[in-house]
Amino acid sequence: MRLIVFDNQKDIANFGADMIAEVINNNPCAVLGLATGSTPVPMYAELVRRYEAGELDFSTVRSVNLDEYYPLAPDNDQSYRYFMNHQLFDHINIDKNNTNVPDGLAADPAAACAAYEEIIRDLGGIDIQVLGIGGNGHIGFNEPAEALDPLTHLTDLTEDTIRANARFFESEADVPRHALTMGIGTILSARRILLIATGEAKAKAIATVLSGKLTTSCPASLLNLHSDVTILCDRAAVSLCDPSLLATL
Ligand code: PGA
């Protein structure tokens, strides 16, 4: 696990965009695993800037997103499909037919989840998976629990997550109570993982991840099983880490 601590968001966005650009430049048909939430927004803006500057070409890039609220229509302005279109896809030359987000209106969610796994398999797997992290240690919507699902599945959101995400909705009551999310195994099958964490609210979860111990009460800790994880943090996000551990990373 590689940890890099930055002084500001701009440097995080640049470094993250460098990693994604490297993947695309090595393979113009790369499969990007993408995440929503406020954390990756500056990095997406930097990718858009590079596209506009003629530095990046997304014309043959494919993408799969981590998760989607359920039930929620793709054109609902709170959906993750809407977020991806507005933050990234509408501003670059990616073919939207090559972008995948779980179907928030699936009549049969179990079948939709199995189909999503098949999409990822048919694409040849994920070259780089971008992740944020919840204050409770979730990745995607894999919430802390006694047991974690390996593959894409329908899940209930925890009260913590509903409260944390209410800032994007008019009221807490409007936050969907369920989501379709890649499972921990789906995430770990990505060839590279790029996790970004900023702010004090993520400090406890990041400290748990960096302790190196595995616990389902912090799903992100399972990333310690992967051999190619890069974590980009600001100083606030590492403020609860054991300094002697930080020195060894
Ligand atoms: P955030 O969400 O980027 O909006 O903090 C991250 C997450 O909950 O995974």
C-alpha cells in the first residue's frame, strides 16, 4: 500500500489525474472504475481540463461505476449516473455507450447485479478503480457489517451514510435507503486501486486502513489484501494515524 500525503486538493487532483492518464496512455481502451461523491470532483475537473487541452483522449475508454442508489431513475439529479454525466462524461469525448453505472431502476436487482458482474468480466476487468471512503470506512456502498458481500449486490444504507449523504438532498428523508454496489471482491479484482481521502471526517477510517489489520467493521481495511493500492490524502485525513506507521509507508 502506497500512501502519499499532500498539502492541498489541487495536488491530489493532479496526481490522481496523472495515474489515470498513465493507464489510458498505456491502453487507449482502458477500463476505468469510477466513483462518485465530493472527493473525486477536483480530479474529474482536472481530467476534463486535460481533455480540453488535447492531452487526453477518451474516445475508446470504457468505464464502470462503483454504485448507484436504489431505487432511483438515471435522470434524477441525485442519481450517480446523473453525477457522472455532469461531472465528467458530458465534458470529455467518451462514448456514453461505453460507460456503465448500475441500473437504479432494475426490476430484478439480483439479476441486474449478476449482469453487472458479467459486464465487468466481458470488459476484461477494471484497470484502475477510483475510490472515496466513507467516514465509517465504507467503499462503494459496502457498509460496515459482520459479513461483506464479495460481488455486486443490493444493500441497505446505514444511518451514518444516510446522514452523511443527506447534504446532497433536500432532506434526510429524501435519501434512498438502498443501493446497488460492487462488492469487496469486485473492487479487489481491479488491477490497480486509487483511493482518495480528504478531511478530518475520514481520519478514523484512514487510520484503521493504514493499521494494516483486516476488519469488516471498516470495509476499506480489506484493501490491505490488494498488491497495488495508492492512497492520496490531505493532512487532515491522516491526522489520526500512528506517526510511526506513517513513517514506514
Ligand atoms: P465523499 O463520499 O467523497 O462525498 O466524502 C465518499 C464515500 O462516501 O465513499
